[in-house]
Amino acid sequence: MKVVKNRIILRLLLFILILVFAVNKGYTEELQALESKHVKIKAEQEILVTRDIGGGMPFSQTFSLYGWCGNTSFLIHGTETGIELMDFNGNKTTVTSKGTDYPKGCTPDGKWVIYEDRNSAREYRDRFGRLPENIVDDGPGWYGLVMDLYRYEITTGRRQKFAVVRDDSTALVSPDGLKVFLGNRHDSAIEMPEPKWETVWLTNDWTYFDTFWLPDSSGIVTSVWGDGASLGVEFFGQNAWAKEFTLEQINPGEKYIISLEAVGSKGRLYFVMGDEYLIKDRKGWHKYHFAGCEIKNKRLTCEAIGEFDAQNHYTSASNLLANGDFVFKEDGDNCIRLLKPEHADGGCIADTRFKNEIYEDIYLIGTSPDGKWMAFRRGKLPPSDKRFYAYQYDLFVKELSDD
């Protein structure tokens, strides 16, 4: 009887050992499978800026992360909170508490925030009080609504009204901090307060977007009309000139969707072109083509610098950096990738993992003006069903490699 009991105990122990081995084997295989879904990521510095950036509502409904302010903070706008600055530690500074004040950007050094007062919107009249339809001697006039433009000095809290602009105008301060591009020309007569910025305007009445200053502050380049149909260039100062270039030489027959994405430190213009296609009834870009252009002697010369096949994914967000590197996120791929256009594949630089946490998705927000940091969010279901929204979104920044 004792022998039988020993055999039963022995078999029981053997069964437990086999069970433990099987569980461990399954767990190991599960970990290996998880790892196989992720590309090895370099260990550049990654910072969790703030958790639950949605503030109890989906990310896009409470406020919008408007963009970078300098290279180490963000501009945030909300209808309830107004305009705020947030640094990499999640600390916030209020610029204005009026939800009708809307951010237009920051100076390149991150010292001034520029915003427009949408409560000031009014019908345009010239300096003599005339409406455009009553002006017959000064050309077509300047139609539309205008509003007041303000700047806010972050260190002192000083607030100054410094221009009147169209409701579709921009406010880009030049890299040297001496000029501010305000859009299409009009007759604003506001005296610029100290420190004075020279106000510059487009000579042509272009419908423009995706506008960049040249790195030497001599002029601007901008996409004109829809999807980069042409390129508008204007130089200011003593050797001023303006010209609109067709992009036929890099996009023959308008075969691709084309976009001006960045201007390099030496003034090289970077364009991205894409083959449009449908995936599950959604439009996307299937193949990316990259081109670099230069402006010399009032001529535009371009060359192809690489391409990338996105295969079967819809690219939901992308940034082309001033050094030509392409950072992008595709639907169905929980990786943000970085591609050097001369290479054929983009390596994963951030995925859904953060330390011991696994998020459900990841989304690229944008890269800093100096190209050294990227901002992105990760999303997951909240830990409690007592919250009244579906997802928790956490904001991160990650240092980009110089390689």
C-alpha cells in the first residue's frame, strides 16, 4: 500500500513539473511572440510629459496641442482654458485665459507667443475708413475679415498688440528674430512696439499654406493653392523679388500628390510626393517619392533623393525633418518609424511599450523645429470604468538620434 501511495505522489509531482514546464514554455513563447512584433529600438531619451492629456474627454475635444514653442515646450489651446504653454515636465503657464484668443505660433527662440484675438474680427476698412467695394483706384482691395494680432513675452508676461491681419493670415517670425511674415499685403498702419520686428507681406495675393522662412531670413517659400500645386517664393529687402514656380519638373503631368515639407539649414527645399490609392475605402499614399530643390539665380532646380513603399498601410501622420529624414506612422502598424530617404526601409523608433506598460496604440504628433525631438501620444483604456470617455491619452517626447 505504501508503494502505491509513493507512486501516486511521484506521478502527481511529475504532472506538476510537466504543467509548470508547459506554462513556462507558453509564457516564454508568448514573450518571444510579443518581442517579434517589435523592432529593436535605440535607447534615446524618452520622457513622459503628462498622463491623461485628454483631461476626461477625448484628446481632440478638450483642447488641441497646437504646436511647438521653441524646442522644449508646447502651445496648447482650449475653448475653456485659453492658451497655455507646457514644458517637458508637464508644467503649464497661462498665456491668456480667453478661449477666443487663438495661437498662431512662437518665435524661433521660444521667447514670444503670437496669437490673434478672434473677438476683434471685423470687416476690413482701409486707413481712410473705406470698404474695399468703394475703392476704385487702388486695385482689387483687400477683402475679408481682419483681427488684431498680439504677442506675449513669456519671461515678463508683457502683452502687446502689434498688427492687424486677415483672418487667414499667418505670423512667422524669421530665424534671426528681426522680421515677421504676416500674409498678403494690406495697409495696416499700427506702429510696431519695442522690440521692433519688420513686418513683411506677400507681393502676390496667393492662397498659401505650408510656409517656411529661408534659414538666412532673406525670404519665405510657401505652397500655393491646393496640395502644393505650385511654389511661391518671395525675397525681402534690397534685392527683393517674388516668383511662382511650377513643380512640373519634379511632378510631371501632376502624377503625384505633392507637398512642401521642410527647408534645410542650407536652404534646400524638401518635397514629399505620394501615389494616391484606396485601402478599405480610405485614401492614402502607397509609395512616397522624395525630392530636394534649390533656388539659384531665380531658378528652381530639383533632384530625386529617394522613395519608400508603404505597402498596404495608410499613413496617418508624417514629418520630414530639415536634414531630410522622414518620420511617419502608418495605420495598422503600432510603430513610429524613421526613414532616411536613400534607404528602402524605415526603422521603428517608438512603439506601444513604455517601461512596464503596454499601450494599445501610438500616434505621431510632430517634431521640434530643430529636429531633435518628436512628440507623440500613446492610448489605452482607462483603469476604471467610472471615467466618461473611452481612452486615456498620455503625451510623450523622444530624442531623435543624430545618426
